Amino acid sequence: MPAPRRFVVASTSLPLALGWGWNLSLYVGMLLGLLMLMMLLLWMLLKQLSNSVAKSMLQPAYRGSVRPYVNFNAKHDAEILHKAMKGMGTDEDAILMLLTARSNDQRQQIKAAYKKAYGKDLVSALKSELGGLFESLIVALMTPSVLYDATLLHNALKGAGTEDEVLIEILASRTGEQIKEITKVYKKEFGGKLEKDICGDTSGHYQKLLVILLQGSREEGVDEEKIEKDAKDLYAAGEGKFGTDEEKFITILGNRSAEHLRKVFAAYKKLSGSDIEDSIRGETTGNLENLLLAVVKCAGSIPNFFAERLYKSMRRAGTDDDTLMRIMVSRSEVDMLDIRGSFKKIYGQSLYTTIQMK
């Protein structure tokens, strides 16, 4: 068992230092401190861009908020982390500041340098020193991106229930190439086929669409000859008939490219007078409805999709920490700048401010 230690929040607005103890008030204080530290880490991910823009040598098209550190030295960083975990206490601030200022690839290099220098796994060392939500966040940051997605899917499928929102979020938003890589890593790490595991935990039309998305083989480009036909087929499968032809929705939404689907949805609006999302809500229910809506939203704008999910994770009295953490970590080097922009445009306040208020 690690020695007692103090959790120090690295912010003048959060100067609370809480200690471990059996006193109930101290225990509650400790939990609050951990929650605030987790929120600080999320703020750091959002603010990292402003601290590193002057040093960045990346192409302008890069839309992540966490960028590779220019003056990177894996051995030196490993030494800093070792010192942060050495002795009676743990310097969470040092760990936080360093890891949020490095890209995922650089963190993997630090992990290798740490093992070479100290003969032990960095992630295991961090887990032995940290706890709670802060530990979960640090471990997530230290996990290679494809393995992180594969692990999320594995955890969503194991046990008695299924975390369908995780399946939906990942399979609706990742590219075909990303999904193919995820399935390879999943088999390597967990010894089974992702498709088989998903089929074992799902059923019906929901399962069919998940399996289609798992193939990672969407059509490319726009087929102008199919736009009007697809719009009419979707209308005939839903609003235009008594009952619903779910297979038609699954085939079109599961296989057409995002560019093509956007044109189909515009044609559908002209044809029916309503949005495709309204049709889906009226014609389907449950997990199939949620998955179809996620596909539609991702075809329209992936940043908008994640902005909405982040907002919903924080709008209730209690924050959905798992969703908040999952999105912040997985999109930090992909499109977090665009997500931030979408969030501000849709909800009228910055993502940073919203997290800070929580």
C-alpha cells in the first residue's frame, strides 16, 4: 500500500490541500479534491493549444488541442515522472503538467524510456501512486489511441450488461480505416473477434447496423444518380408507409459516404418537408434509433456530434465523468478545436467555461 500523501491542486482558484484520514469530513474533502483535479486535467487539455502554438511546427490543418512538444526528450520526461512518484508523497501537479503537454506518441516514448531507466512499467507505477478519476484519466492518456478505443469497446461488452452508448459513439464516429485497426488490436489484446462479441451482446436491426459499421467499408464520394433514389427509398421506408422498413434505413445509412448522405438528407427534406432525424425518431425506438441518429449526426458534423455529447454529459446535476473523459481524451489530438468551436456556436458559451463551472 502506498504511503499517505497529499493531493495538491495546481491552481490559484483551487488552493485546497486535502489529506487522507478516517475522519469523514477529510474523506469527503479528499473525494472533492480528486474531482477538482480531474477537472483541472480536462482544462489543461483544452488550454494546451494556447501554450504551444508558438512552438508548434505542424501543418495548419491540424485540429487537435494537444500537440507534440517541440523540445521533447523522453529520457528527461521519464526522470521527471520518476521524481514525482518518489518518496512519501506523489506530485500529481508535475504528472499533470507533463503528460498533458505531450502527444500520445510522445507518451509512448516516455513509457519506453522509463522502463529502460527504472526497469518497471510506467503505467503500473502511476496506477500504484494515483487513485479514482485522476488515475483513470492518466491511464487513458497513456494508452495508445487505437488500443484505447478497443479497450473501451471491450469494457462496454464485458459483464452482465452492455454499454450501448460506447458502441454507438465509437462505431458511428470513427473512419473505416480506424475501425479496421480497432478490430485488429481488439483481437490481439483480448483474444476474440469484436464482431462476434458484439453479436453476442446485441440483437435485431441494431445488431445488423453495428455489424455493417464494423466492416469499415463505406462507399466513397457521391453518386449523383443515387441521391434522389435514396431519399425516396428512405421516405417510402418510413413516413411514406404504414410501419417501418428498418432494413432500408440500415442499408443506406450504413453504407453510403458521409458526403453522399448529406445530399440525401437535403433531398429528403425537400421531398418530405421534415428532417431525416425527425423521421428516425418517429419510426424507430431504443438502441436502433440512437445508432441511426448518431450516424446521421456524424455524417452532418462530427464536431457537432461530440459537442452535443459533451453538453449532455454536463447538463444534469451530476456530471457523466466517463463520457466527458472518453471524449476529451479520444478527440484531443483529432478535432478538439472544431468541437470547441461547435460547442460555443451551439450553446453560447465555451467548453472550457462549462467544464470549469462543473
